[in-house]
Amino acid sequence: MEASIQEVARLTGTTSRTLRHYDAIGLLEPSRVGDNGYRWYDDDALVRLQRILLLRDLGLGLTEIHRVLDRETDEATALRRHLAWLRAEQDRLARQAASVHRTLTAREKGDRLMAGEMFDGFDHTQYKEEVEQRWGADAYAASDAWWRGLSDDDRASWKAASERLGADWAAAAEAGTDPASDAAQELARRHVEWLGGIPGTPGHGAAPVAAYVTGLADMYVADPRFAAGYGGEQGARFVRDALHAYAARHL
């Protein structure tokens, strides 16, 4: 398959000017340029463009997208990560849609609104009570202040990194990776490092305490809201087992 720059622009909702800019900065080169100067894109170029658009939707800038594509050269693995993230996002949006539908139905029928159901899938504070019960009000306050203090770019970058980590977990689980394997333990190391970077968490700035890591790992399986971020219950069980193994060895 080969598509002209005009066809690609139409199919993706972008512009020929944008595609030429991607070429100018080395992000996406056409597979060939005709004698008349027309740019053409083959299958490989179109798949790369799909990845660019997916990463852009995560909030990454073009420079960061370039670095990600240069680093993640295994196309199939990268696409599996994107797919896992999209499925998790699909679940979140489905929860939002269901919340809005419940609100609309209640308003039309004059029924009582249930606040706990209205905002499912919306607010990052939805786990406030659970965090305070498990690790104290100070832990939640510190992490919430940190989150609110981030710039929009920093918040988007952090969310993108978190989503990539979740997608990597889901892809590894789907591939049948052994939780005790080097690959799974590297994911666990990244996960623990990610946890340690969140203010208010036990062990912030250093290695999180083992009980905190294993407690969260158990929660990923017990609570379907968390499990959805790792591709469902099977993925969550894989994450739990890998984190338990890592904590036993290193924390």
C-alpha cells in the first residue's frame, strides 16, 4: 500500500503542511518523492505515523516523540503497549459515559443523584479515602499538593510515562512472561522507582517500603478499577506476582 501526502492528510485529519514539517525535523520521512515533488508513504511510514499520532494523543511533544521512536525500535512491542493503553482508556471513557448516562436518566426521571456514581472515571482524587485509610492524611495531602503544583506539560509527561508503564505491564502479561523473569523484574524495578517518585508515598525519594509495594500489588488484583489499567485481572495478577518477587529480593 502507498498513499499520497494528500490522502494521508485526509485520512488522519492532519494537514500536508504538518506532514512536511514532520519530514523537515526528521520525525517522519516519506518513503519516496515523485518527480513532480509529491510525497508518498508506504506501509512502514504509515505505521510510524500511527505511532506518532498515538504518542501525540498522550500529550508528548514532537521532540519527546522522536526520542521514544528512536528508543522503541521493536514496532510490534510498541504497538501492543499502545493497544493495552487504548483498552484501559476505553474502559475509563466507558465509565465516564455510564456516569453521564446515569446522571441524565436521574435528571429526566427526577430521581436522586448519587454523587459516588456521577464522577466515576473523572477525578484523580477518587482514591483519596483509600489512600488516607492506608497511609494517612499527610500522605494524600503531600501527593495531591505535588500533583496540583505540576505544570500542564509536566502533568502530561508524567501521565504519559505512567500509561507507558501500565501498557508495558499489560503487554508482558499478554505475552505470557514469567513474573520472576529478568524482563518482569525490570518492569517491577521501573514500577518501584515510579512509586518512589510520588511525594507522600512511604519511602518517597528512596526505595519504597516493601509493605507499601506488596499492599498496592494486592490492591491491583482486588480492585477492578486498578486491574483495568493492567489489561484486566490476569494482567493485574502478573503485576502482583512480579512486584512481590521484587520486594522479596530487593526491599
